[in-house]
Amino acid sequence: MHKVTRFVLIIFLLSLGFVLVGDQMPDPDTESTVPELIDFHDIIYPIWHTAFPAKDCKALRGFVTEINEQAAKINAAALPGILRDKKQVWETGLAEFNQAVKTYGSAAAGSDDQALLDAAELLHARFEMLVRAIRPVAREVDAYHKVLYVVYHKHLPEKKYAEIGSVAADMVAKAEAITKATLSKRLAAKTEAFQAAAAKLLAETMALEAAGKAGLDKDIPLLVDKVHSAYQALEKVFD
């Protein structure tokens, strides 16, 4: 079951675009994931789904070394460029995760089994929150962001306006997909605000495409800024 769950997690990440095309490797800066965090799932799964429900405190105590080693790797990991806007929420979540790791270690070193069970529950919760901190709200949003990241942080500073124009149609298609996206049940209450922000993003992206087709290079920087602001407003819906 553990292997199946990890396989499903990997397939989910592939659906967000972490795929190989021919012999090309994906640009790590455009992947909305932290591999070291995913690897922690190999530890938290048996803790939460096997040892915790069985109240097997001997087994729970046996995970301390693995937890500390993998937590150190998570702390040493760098966020990819596409997640630069998530840095503050990541650091906040990481601090809470680290505290949970420390609490787990202290509880495991003691003799209070209930304290250890509580610590295991807290560690699981903090891990889940850290995953949510960087997980895209929808794969359609992530697909759009991958292109926008390159446009805003690479093409625009280098004044590659022709290249921006060449990807604008693809951005419009991806923006249209966002307007049709369905949010998870957890986020369903934000649907109306999400749809309004998605419509604004589509409108700004279409304006960028029109300027590119018309060869209005002088307008491109401002229009890219508007697209970027519209995307930030879309993400802010979920803050």
C-alpha cells in the first residue's frame, strides 16, 4: 500500500508537468516541487498509517534517526525559482515542521507514550501543511505559471519580445483552461473569487497576445507586468 501511495504521489507530480520530453530534462526552476519534501513521505507514511493507529510506540521511537536525517535535507533544500513567491510561507511552515521534529525527538526519548503519539500526529500535520504551502491550487494554474515564470523572469529582462509574442497564444490557451478549472473540495468556498481572478488573468493575457501579433514591442513590458499582477491576484485568492 505504501508503494502504491508513493506511486500515486509521483503520478500527481507528473501531471503537473514533471515529465521528460525526448532527451530533454525539465528546467528545475519551473517545477513546483521540493524533492526532499516528497522523500519525507517515505517516513511519514508508515508512521501515520501503521505505527500510529496501532499505537506501536516502539516502532515510532525507531523512526527518530530517519526523521532527523531527512528533515536536515529538507532544511538544506532550495526552493525552485518558480516558488520564489512562496518563500515566506515556506519558511513559516518549515519552522513549524522543525519544531514538530524536535518535539517528536524529545517525546521519543521519554517514557510518555501518549506524548509520543501526540508528537506523531503533530509531525504529520506539519508535514501536510508544508506540502500544501507549495502545492499548486490546480494543475491548470501550475501549467500557466510555468510559462509566465520564463516570460517574466527571463524573456522580459532580456527584452526578448519576439519570444514573448510567440508564447502568448499558448498562455491564452492555458489561461482559458484556468477559467474552466474545478477547485478541490477544500478550496470550493473560494470558487467565485477564483473565477473572477481567472477571468481577469485571461483578459490581460489576451491583451498581451494582441500586442504581440501587432508587433507593438513598446507595449510588451507593461502588458507583461499586468499579466504578472493578475496572476499574483489569482494566487492571493488562496492566501
